[in-house]
Amino acid sequence: MEKTTSTAQEVFELLKAQHEHIREMLAQVMDTTGAARDSAFGALERFLALHQAAEETFIHSHEDSPVSQERVHEEEKAGQLMARLEAMDTATEAFENALAKFAASMMVHMEAEEYEELPELTRNASPQALGRMYNALERVPELAKQKGGRLEAGAIFASMLAYAKAEFSTLPSQ
């Protein structure tokens, strides 16, 4: 059920829970092989595309600050790294090394969102703006579970991200 208002703490807890899910998904990709790794990587791509789109639409854009701009820049770099990973054979050591670098950059990025960006952006945010942030983040797992369409396995990350941004742009942002 959509909330009309929320608190900074509720948004923080939901964001942190999704970041923990991303950490678990990264570990699953690293710890599996073969078709299981391919499947885990596809699930990670879907979830990351949706999560990133929700953040860009409702969190990073809430206030034009250097901290937010830095997070967006990190996400752009992550998208480039994801494109490189997509082009690799998941069974190779090169993929594992590139994935480890990607995971390390994601850890730094997620921590900066949680402890630098979000406190700054939510400090003066209205309960309604916080509700919109919460609702967008809450939709991520629901959309990630949907089968078929532009989020299906085999779609490239950039395409998934564009689709997710379009999906989130239909939600009220003001």
C-alpha cells in the first residue's frame, strides 16, 4: 500500500535493506558457477537497474547537491562496468576479477548513499517527499520479480535502466 508520507528513518531503513539485498546478490554471483551464476547475475542486473532508477528519480534529484551529483556519477560508472561485465563470459577469471572490482565500488557507493547523501537530502524533506522516496524504493522488489518484458534475462543493463526510469517517471515526483 502506498504511503502519502514517510519519515527519514523509514526511508533509510528501506534503502539500507535494499543495499543489504544487493550485497547478498553480489555474493551469490561470486559464489556460484555455470547457469546458476548466469541466473544470479541476471537477477542482480534487474534489481540494480530498478534500484538505481528509483534513486535517480526520487532521491538524487530531490536536491541538487555535490553529494548527490557524486552518487549519480558513481552510478554512471557502475553502468559502464556493468556493460563490461555483460560482455564477458561469466565462467572466466577475468569476469570474477571485474565483478570483485564492481562489488568493491558498489560497497563504497552504498555506504556513501546511506551515511552522506541520504541524511543531507532528508534533513529538510517534507513528509510527502519522503513518502514518494519510500514508495519508489518499495516498488523495486515487486518490479524485479516480474517476468517478461524489458527486464527479462538477456536484456542489457542500459536497456533495463532506461525502462526502469520510464516506469518510475510515471509516479508523482512532486
